[in-house]
Amino acid sequence: MKSHPDWLVPQWPAPSHVHAVCTTRVGGQSLAPYDGFNLGDHVGDDAGAVAANRRQLAQALGVQPVFLSQVHGVQIEQISKDSPVGTPADGCITREPGVACTIMVADCLPVLLTNAQGSLVAAAHAGWRSLAGQGGRGILEQIIERFRVLALVDKAQVATKIIVWLGPCIGPEAFEVGTEVQEVFVAQDASARALFTPHGDGKWLADLQGLARLRLQALGVSHIYGNDGTRNWCTVSNPSRFFSHRRDGVSGRMAACIWLD
């Protein structure tokens, strides 16, 4: 991998044949307001610039990134080198070397996962809707279940061996939500109440990475690295480094990628 020096490379105890990176807005060929390394082909940017940026990403990774069509849902797709670009899903998983599970973000939380053996890798797009899901079964519950199925071991054993990295997202000082969002998470887990701070009439500030950690811990996952909710991880608070749809309205997209040698 020959990543840009500004990109984020997870500091986590993944096996040596597991590789991961999260791009920033630095570099690339896109012009304002998508400057510069925009990887989203659905945000109004010049198609040629996006294609050039995606080629640059593939060259840097040394493998083929598989881009999804993300819909803020809970669908997980198992991918391979033959998987088409634009499959509707908000998470992907593979045990095939040479193909990168890829999630695009511009405020939502990218979640990268592997296991202690390095037999699987996965990526999830965790906005609040995907995290909450339906009836307490969201994107993280779905992806941990898929790990269990593909690893052919019981759920508790899978959870204790999963390693997770949380990438940059909108931070707890910037993510304003309505009461309906707070009520959804608190109804599913009362301890989520601590991750919402009152912010005016009927508004709350939500800790998105904290909510993801809470869901992962409830699933038995304890090896969680990366975003800790501090300001340097906040997409809104770092305009020179991160894209943010909430901040800018019109924005490019970053990508978090994970793959096996």
C-alpha cells in the first residue's frame, strides 16, 4: 500500500496480512466544493475527476475497492473481485484476498472489522439510522451475525475475537438530533441516555461513535480502536482535512477500506 501521508491508517492489533486505510479530502483532482480527493460519484462532482480519484485509490491500495450504493439501511453484502460497483448495501464482508471492502462517508461513522485470525474483513456505514435499525437490530448486529456464519463458530466466540476500528465522523459537539432519535436509542438500551446532551428545545447533541461502541460492547466486542469522540476525529470541526455534509451541504466523500493480502 502506498497511501497519501494524510490518510488515516488504523493503529490496531490486526494480523499483518490485514490492511486498512481511511482517506481524507487531501489530494485528488476534484475542484471546489468537492476539493480535492472526492470519491463519491453521486454528489454532483465531475465524473472524470471522480473516476481519476478512484483510480488513484485503487493504485494506492494495490487492490480493487468495491464501492456500494449506500442507503442508510442494514443490508450486508458478501463481496468478491467480481462484485459490481453500486450494489445497494450499507456494509460488506469478504474472505477473498485482493478486494477491498469500501465505505464512503462525510459525517456518518465508518466501521472497519476483522478477527484475530484475519480470516475475514468487513466495513459498515454507520449513520444513526443504520445503527438503530429495526427493533434493536442494526448494521452492527447484522455484520457480527455475518461474521458468525462465515467463521462457522458460535456468536460469543466470534465477538471476543473481533477487532474494530472506528473512523472519523461528526463529533458529539456537532451532531444535533431531534428527540425522536434520542428516544429510539434509549428505548433499545437505557444506557444510551448518557450519550445524548440536551441542546435547546427538543434537540440533543449525540455521540455517534459512543453509540456505536455501546452497540458493539453489547454484542460482546471489546477490542475497539480509533475514534474516541475527541475533536480531532470530528468531520465538522476539521474542514481542511475532512468532508462534512452537515457542515457544507454540498460535499465530497471519503472512503474507509479494508482488505486481505
